[in-house]
Amino acid sequence: MANGRMDSTAGLRPEAAEIFRRLDALGLKQRELAQALELEENKVSKTRIGERQFKAGEVLKAMDWLNS
């Protein structure tokens, strides 16, 4: 448990887990990530719960966006 919440990244692929950990650490919202990746918000939600995987290009774009 981190910050009083269960770790929502358990069971995700390492690259997706890192994206969501950083998103949370920076206080950003899934909506903002979806906009940065030019995805529908529900695709980011499905990725977070393990129903979808990020494509390689999405991982690279997300990491670049999170590092900017």
C-alpha cells in the first residue's frame, strides 16, 4: 500500500506499471495521459486494470511526456 492506497499497478507489465506509478507520483490524471497519447480515456483505464496493453509507441510517448 502506498500513500494509503493499494498499489494499483500489481499485475501490470513493468512498463505500464512504471507509467502509472509516475503518473500518480506527479499528481496527473488518466485523462491527461490519454490526451498526451491521443487515446480515448477508456483505453487508458482498460490498460490500468490489465484489460489492454500499451503498444510500444504508446509506452515511448508516455515516458517522453512524463519526463517533460
